Amino acid sequence: MRLAMVCSLVLTLLSPEGIAQQAGQTGSGQQVLLWPSGAPGAQGADDSDKPELTVFLPTGANTTRTAVIVAPGGGYQHLATEKEGFAVARWLNDHGVAAFVLRYRLGPKYHHPVELGDAQRAIRLVRSRAAEYGIAEDHVGICGFSAGGHLAASAGTLFDAGDSDATDPIERKNSRPDFLILAYPVITMEDPSVHLGSKRNLLGENPDPALVSALSLETRVTPQTPPTFLFATTDDKTVPVVNSVMFYEALVRAGVPAEIHLFQHGAHGAGLATANPQLSVWPDLLLKWMRERGYAAPAQ
């Protein structure tokens, strides 16, 4: 009888659910569905139909009580989850910041506004669990790489105040991020600087010109857009650097605090760029910016 109980416990701990539970207890790797009862507009029951967050909580004190939702890139068709998600989350944890890697739904199966809805729900969910995660509701940012940068910038320009009458308490929270971190982001959906793959996967083959304009985020910046940090490389062969420049210029015109770093060389999809001595300084520049705004712990 005792042996059977031990075997049952071992099997439970080795199951995906058990592993996730253990990870949650250590603050790293717990998976949380954005909609446990099924996402609105879901077209199936596969993992790709179930947007979720993977939770990474710092082992030390999160003295600034900051959280960052991380949206990996992949042209709105796949997700670079390790390089532009989990690795970034671990780096944020090393600097005392809670991180939440977002698995959002993708094209060509899903189109706008599904992806934006997933990002907005992620922001609301993290805010709704602020006490549980040891964060402050007004210290929730979003970081995006490439197409994930477009999603993050969408969240920062197309937000709402929440529905105060919603029966779901998560939906009562506002979806405006408190700051944006955009790494070599897709911004425009207009020629000549559009990333065609992202446009096609997000908007479909023949999108309405009005929708193309609406999702060209350089046109959506207002004084209410959150403070933003951007970096990109001049010789990016995938997403033209002018995407970052257009968004930065729009931020400046709107009076939004913004900082941009443009490097001469660096391939697209660099992530933390640990193997590139010239580009690998960008996380340090981000950390300096976050410290200046009270979103990261002071240097020791």
C-alpha cells in the first residue's frame, strides 16, 4: 500500500501538471492559461489555441515590484520562445523583476484582433494577481521582439480602461501597460517598410486598407502612450530599422518619454545578443533606463 502511494506521488510529480506546480512553487516556469475555460474565438483545443503565460518570479526581493510581460517574435506565425522569451525572463529575474512569457495565438489561423486581445488579457491577468506575484499594479510593462514588438506596441497604443461591469474581475482591469520595451520591432503595415510576413499573418491576404492604416502603429501614438525604450540595428535585413525610427519620432512628437539605441551592425532576431560583443550591451542600456524610471533595483 505504501509503495503504491509512493509510486503514485512520483508519477504525479513527473507529470506535466506536477512539474508546472513544482515550478510555480519556486517561482519559475508555472504556466497559467489566460482563459482557463477556453479563449474567446478559439478554433480548436490544441496548445496553439490556448494562450498562456509562463511565470518567472525572482528568487530575491522584487523591491521595485515590477513585472514585464514578454512577447517573443516570429512573424506572427511562430514564437522564438526560448531566445526571445524564457532567456529574457531569466535575465529580468536576475535583476529582481518578475517576468511573464506570453504564448499568444498566431496566423494564418488567427488574425487581428485576436493577438491584441491575448496581450490585453495578459496585462489584465497580471494586474489582477499583483498581490500574489508581489508586484505593483502600476509597474506592469510589456516587452516585445520583432512581431512581438508590434504586439507590445499595439498594447501600448490600443488599450482600454477595462469593463467595470464585467462579471470576470480580470476584465475590470485596464489594459494599458505602464512602459514598453521594443526590440527591433515591426511597427508599420504600410509599404515600403512593412515586414510582409507579419502583415500577411496578422491581417490576412487582402486586408482592408483602413485596417492596414489602423495597425500601422506610428499613426496611433498619443500623449497617453507609455514611456518606451527601443533598440534596433541599421543593417537589419528582415525588419527595416525605419520601423523603430518612425515609432520613436511619433513618441517625441506626442511628448512621450522615449529612448532609442540604433546599432550599426546586428542580425535580426538577436535576443539578448550574448554572442555579439557590439550588440550585447543593449540589455545593460535597458537596465539603466529601467532603473532611472524606478522599474529595476538600483545597482549594487
